[in-house]
Amino acid sequence: MLSDIEIAQKAVLKNIADIAVEIGLKKEDIELYGNYKAKIKLDAIEKLGSKDPGQLILVSALTPTPAGEGKTTISIGLSMAINKLGRKSIIAIREPSLVPVFGIKGGAAGGGMSQVLPMEDINLHFTGDMHAVTSANNNLAALIDNSIYSGNPHRINPRTVSWRRVMDVNDRSLRNIVIGLGGKTQGVPREDGFDITPASEIMAILCLSNNLEELKQKIGEITVAYTYEDEPVKVKNMGFEGAIATLLKDALKPNLVQTIENTPALIHGGPFANIAQGTNSILATNTALRLSDFVVTEAGFGFDLGAEKFFDIVCPYGKFCTSAIVLVATVRAIKHHGGVKLKDLDKPNLQAVKIGLSNLGKHLENIRKFGMKSVVALNKFKSDTQAELDLVEEYANENGFSASVADCWGQGSEGGLDLAKKVIDLVEGHICNFKTLYNWDSSVESKILKIANEIYGAKKIDFLPEAKKDLKLITKYGYDKLPICIAKTQKSLSDNPKLLGRPKDFLVTVKRILIASGAGFLIPITGNILRMPGLPVNPSALQIDIDKNGNITGLF
């Protein structure tokens, strides 16, 4: 059996300039990064604003296993299948981070016969957007520390600096550090630390900005520290917003590539859904909506994380009205929530499926809270038995949802045709009934409780002392009307990764509430969630290699 990368390397790609022309762009509207990658110029995007948008389809999932269950593969296969049915579709998804690529999951560009290409480039550096975000974030960090060192004109209390460094690397050793050691010429000593690049507020801002002017304005609104008088210090107070925005002038442009079947794909931005908003840029999605009849986009991890944030944060900022949800489920993930260990997921176990269906049921229940219609996409694995697949499909039907068994990994668009037909039938002539879960004007505590109670199934919230201090600052400085972006484990509906299935009436612990005033949301930190992961004992990096001719292997 060929690996994903071997399948990708056998694909016949079109020149990316031809792909651009096929979707209605001119060759002068793009900037080439070789033959198969390009960026779409911002002035070309601005000209598309008068066009009516197509239908937006969001792909989400039930609570996944740690290995991932193929949400991106289904997204790509669905978009290709819509095209095969004679409709015009573009996929708009996030850029992979090197954190999962070198860590646990390996490559993150789909799989099998349902991939975005060139997968090696997309997984490794791509067009440099991740590095641009890293550079912008860390230059801002250096400028803040230099201001403190150089007379501290803004009277920043070094103990209150909240702006951390970032790297697109798994490195637990850098989570908490001390900087400025070595004498008075080396800076002011203080505690600091590193997060991963997808957790940077710069990444969130990049994905929530419509143009350069808005990008610069949002960067200026970032709160980086407090004065000795407990007044917030923003980037615009220090005068650095223009310089930081300059580093992102190319990163803001959406990236155009193609799938294995030459379906156009916009891949842009890379926030994680367990620590940030978890979706690609609104600029890329809006561009795709003006260039096609159907846009398939994806929200990270389960519906409780990526999809909730998509509806409550991204849609209001992007002014999207989503037409339908495709909820990806697998027999493997359902059995995992039925108590089966990861090593035994390939073994038939109808009883475990029956138990684990409660997790799927909670996500289906949550879909209705946003006024959405949905199709359950059963991502088929070779180990699935027909009895197990039938049981999941019957459960979806009993709960009022249609279901479709999809094999996009093995068959590409052919494996997603039934799913595509069901999706098109669901949204044709459909009036958008989308609604948010909560009102932004509600109190911070009530917004957090609303999400935890209605989406996760929690009974109450425990705000630890530091979180209570944060709440006072948030209210004092008028940040309390911002939406909520909860940082929570992706492995459970709760904030405890060990509580599988559908836990009920549990306690969610909020340790801190970070203020992302530039991005425009608040980040409650729950449980033991980390914003800088560590590497596993046997990381995916052990499999990645390159030969003397530059051929890469082992990405997936």
C-alpha cells in the first residue's frame, strides 16, 4: 500500500496560474511561489467584494481520538465531489503547523486520494506565513523588553508583561523561562516563556483581519502589559503597530494551491481550536465565497471547540452565514468513547459502539443550538464492519440527521459523491437560520458558563483566584463585552482529558482569563491545557527523511 506522500508524489498537478484562471482570477492577480503555489493579491480580493457569496459548508467532528479521524480528508473529498457533480467548489482550510507534523499526527494536508498538494511544501514551511507570524510576535516581544530597558518611558511594570515569545516547535523546556540574566547590559530580568506560533495573538489577528488597515489597527489594540498604576499598555501606546504589520504584509495574502484532483484550495492561517479560534482566515473564506458556488471550510478538533468558536467568534467578525454542518464521525472514535483503548480500535466491538454513541449524540444536540442543518459523514476505515457502520447510521437517523458513509481516503471524490449530494440537497434554496449561542453583552462569567453548560455539559465553573483577578481587570477596562475563546483539552467534552463519552454535571476549572484585545476575544484557560506542547517518546520526526535528490519521505 502506498503512503500518503507516495500517492501525492504520483499526482499530476496543473500550473497554479491555470487554476487561478479557472476560478475567475487573472494571472496578474496572483504572486507565484513556483509552479504550484501562489498568493492572491489583496487588491484583487478587494475587487471581488461586489460579487454575491456562495454557500458556506462547515466541516466539524465528534470528539476525536488522539490520532485524529480524518476531518481534513473528508473536507477535501467533499469539495472535490461537489466539483465532480458539476458544481463549482473551493476548499478553504488552515495551514499545517510543524508542531503536529513533527510531533504526534504527522502530515496535516489530508490523506490517501483526498489531499491538498504539494503536500511536502504545505506541511514544511509552505509560503512562510508561520515564520512571518513568529517573527512579528517575537519582534514585538523584543521591542517591549527594549523599551523597559531603555528608560521605561511607558512605566511598564515588568511583572505584568503578558506578551510571550512563540515558536512553531514542540519544546516543553521553553514553557517557563527567565530572561535578562547576565548583568545590567543584558536587559531587565523577568519571568517569561514560549507558546507555539498557532497560539500567538498575531496569528488570531491575521485570521480575523479583512485588509492591511484592519490588521494594523488590531495589532495596535493588543494589550501587552500594565503600568505601575495598573493601566493597560497597548501596542499603539508604544507606537509599534506599523512595524509589526509590515512584517505580515505578505502573510496576509491567502495561499492558492490545489487538491489531488485539481480542485482549487485556499490554505491560510493556522490557529489551533483547543487554544485559539481554530479556523482559517476570514479573508480566505470570503475570497473563496466570491469565486465559487460552494465553499467547504473546517473547524479544528470537535464541534465543542472549533465549531462553537466558529459560530460565536469567526462568523460575527467575518459576517458569514453558514448554510450547513458536516459532522465527521468514525467507528474508531465512537469505540474509543465506548471505553476501547487505542491499540484495540481496529477490533470489532458493537457494544462499545453503542456506549460511545452518546458522544456523537451530544455533538448532534449542540448543532441544533446554532440553528444549523447537518449531515453526518461516516469516515470509513478498513477495520469498520458493516454492522458497526449501520448502527452509527441508524443512530444518526433516529436523531433526525441523515448520514453518509464516505471513503474519500481510498476513492477521492468518488468516495464522497453520496455525501456531496446530501449536502447540496440540504442547502439548495435554504434560508440561513444561523444564530450565536450567547449575547456578547452578557457578563464574562455568564458567557463562560453558557458554553460550558450547554456545549460541554458542565454543571458549574470554578474560577481560581488568578482568574478572579483577571475578571476584575477585564471589567475595569471594558473588555467584558468581548466573545469567549475557551482553551480546553480536545480529548474530552470536559476539561479533563480522561472523561470520555458524554460526561455530565462536571466542574470546569478556570485558572486564568487572558485578554486578546487585538484579536477581539477573551481566553479562559481551563484544566491543564498547555499552549506549548511537548514531543512524544516516539515523535513523527523519526520517520521524516530526505534523500540526495531532495525527495522527502515519511511525512505520513
